[in-house]
Amino acid sequence: MNLLRFGHDSYGNRIIDGASWDLLPVAFWAGIAVIVVHLVVRALRRGKGGG
């Protein structure tokens, strides 16, 4: 699995074309994890009266 796709510009230099679509589920679940952790920390602080 290649994480990045590479190509060549008009001068023959190697450039990054983009990220692999294989990373999409990783990014999705990482985002879900950040949201869940944020909600848990917020709930714990609210329970302590921290607002």
C-alpha cells in the first residue's frame, strides 16, 4: 500500500500527486476517535463543576 502517489512535472522532477484512497477509513476513524475523546473529557469536566 502506497501512502502517497507520485508523478513527474514538465521538467521531469518528482512531485506528489496526492494521498492514497486507502487512507480514507483511517482518517474517518481518527476523526470519530477525536470526537468521542472530546465528549468524554467534556463530560468528566462538567461532572467536576469545571464548566
